Amino acid sequence: MNSLLPTSKPIYHLGLFRERLTLQPVEYYNNLPFQPPSDNTTINPAAASTAILLDPVIATGATAEAAIHLLREWGVKRVVMLSVLGSEAGVRRAAETWPEGVEVWTGAVDERCDQRGMIVPGLGDIGDRLFVAMGK
């Protein structure tokens, strides 16, 4: 049987959530493989060249920034971040984390976050509802 589909690529998962009180990112899952290089370079041959980072909401941008740093340290060359909604400051923070290596695409941008780090007017805590990542 001859398949017309391209060869499948592995899918890795990096899971972070925002701690409610400190608003700081917490890593709860990471299955990014590490393969020691066979020569004297520091390049991880197991790293993907492009990572697609999905986050429904970029509020303060701290979690996006942490994920981008982790992916860059892992060895990706490019990050494409996709989001439904972001605050102006959060989207800017994500994009400026690694200006030459990150593209941020978002469906809409609201002006600001409140003191609890929630986008105003926003969608509520949609990320926790989608990913059941409430820091149990």
C-alpha cells in the first residue's frame, strides 16, 4: 500500500500552568527528549527544528516566556506560538522573549490584565478549563 501522507513526525508535550497566587509558571509535564550529541557540540540532535506552542490565552506572558525559554534551551530553531486571546503586554512579552526565533499568532488582543493577572474583559480562566491544569 502506497501512502500519500508525509512521514509522521513525533509530537512532544510541554505542560505549564500559572500558579494562582504568585502568577508564576509551574512546569507539570515535559517529555522533550534529550539525546547527547555524538561530537563535541552542544546541539541536541533530538530537538525539533520548529516547535508549535499552543496556549489559549497569553495574559501576563510569563508562562509563554518560560515555555519559549525551555524550547530554546532544548534546541529548537523557531517557535510559532498560537493563541486565541492575549493582552497587549503579554503578547509583547512572549514575542520579545526571543525576537529572532518566535512568531506569535493570536485571534484577538485585549488591552490589559487586572491585578490577578486576568485579561480584561477576557474569557475567564479558559486555560484551566481546557487543560484541567489547576495545580492540584
